[in-house]
Amino acid sequence: MADLATSVATALGAGVSDSVRLQGGDLSSVARMTLEDGRRVIAKSGGDARVEAGMLHAIAATGCPAPKVLWHGDDLLILSELAEGRGSEAGWAEAGRAIAALHAAHGDGYGWHTDTAFGHVPCPASPTDDWTVFWAERRLLAWPEHLPRDTARRVERLAARLPDLLPKDPAPSLLHGDLWQGNVLLSGDSFSGLIDPACYRGHAEVDLAMLTVFGTPPARFRDTYGPMEPGWDDRRPIYQLWPALVHLRLFGAGYRGMVDGLLDRVGV
């Protein structure tokens, strides 16, 4: 922590008077730091800071709130602090409007200009103009050799069926890419912004599926986000399978049941 504080002080030209490590640092070190001039910032080390900075800029450009990038190097990212507290249904309603704006920012093709990673787990993202190819090759089949053999065979069968299960050319929305509820910061009736992005362009339902992996937002979120496309409930477990596979590889066999349950729901 002392080394991180020294790096922040050097980058910003201001001493650090207090530093508190934050939860959620499984894949990087994250701390809230108070500077001697009274400012409070969030500092992150680990991962590719330049890539994350670019993602935060891309999110903010859509009108969806995100932390302001104050400084970044290769492996140090310094951000403005967002208000965080217990959120209300009104806050979730505001989040629904903002995430709809994020998804309304369309690009050309699916993927991102660089591969990314969750810690040591690679996330291939080279662009393609066929969404079913992207989801099969860059997601479900990204690293079958790291899955249990029977799970890998089931995932391969699912990947072969994707042309019949997913749209080939949905609108290529800007995705947050890791939109679990812990990355949606609320404060009372306000939506503060999105943190910890893993952006790429793809079907907007990917983010919405992730948002329901570990819980379900209040109905007001869905009301302001807008209606879902027909067949959403059938596609949701296919999209939830990616974060389940990532968790299986990152954290081990405790997530095997989640993976197997999603594959059961898809019928492979």
C-alpha cells in the first residue's frame, strides 16, 4: 500500500495523507486515497491501466457516468471517486436510462481493438462481423483446454448450435463487459456511474444477462431501460455462461455447479 501511495503522490504531485484498501481487489489492488490538499481519489494497480482508461473515456462519451481518469500509466490508474451508498429504486431507474444510452452507442462489428483479460484469464476480442462467431470463438471456446473435459465437450456442442440460438447481426452496442451489480454505483436516489469496465461491442443483452447473474435489479430499472427483445429468456443463460466460465477458471470448482446449471438450461 505504501508503494501505491508513493506512486500516486508522484503522479499527481500531491502527498497522500490517508489510504484505505477497498474490497473487490481480487484482480488488482484498489485503494481510496486522501491527498494532502483534501481531494479523494481511487488508485488501482495491476492490469492494463491504459486500456481501462480508454474504456472509461468511451463509456463517459455516451453520456453514461463513469469515473474521471485523472492519470494513468502502464499499470497505475488514478480516478475520481464516485459517491456510493445504498441505492433506491429511483437510483436504479436513473441507471436504466444511462445504460440504455451506453447501449445505444453503436459501432462497426463486434469485439474490441485489443484483447483484454480478467487477471490471468484472457478475453480474446479481435473484431468480427458475425456475432455468433464472436460468442463462440472469443467467448465460449476461448480456452476449452482449461475446462473440465466433460464441460468442454458440452460447451463445444453449444457453440456449434449458436447460429440457431443467437442473432447473427444484433446492433453492435458498446458493452460495459462486466456488468454485475457491484460495478453499478448508486447513492440514494442517484446513479453515480459504472466502474471496472471490460468493454467491447456486442449484443446489449450480454450486459443485461450479467446484471442478473448474482441478483436482479428492481423493476424500475427495466422500466427505464426499455423493453427486451423477444426470446430474451432463452438467450440469457447462453450469455451468463461466459462470466460463469470465467469464475470457474479464476476461483475454481465452486463455480462448477453454476456452469453445469446454465448448460442444463440451454439443453446441451
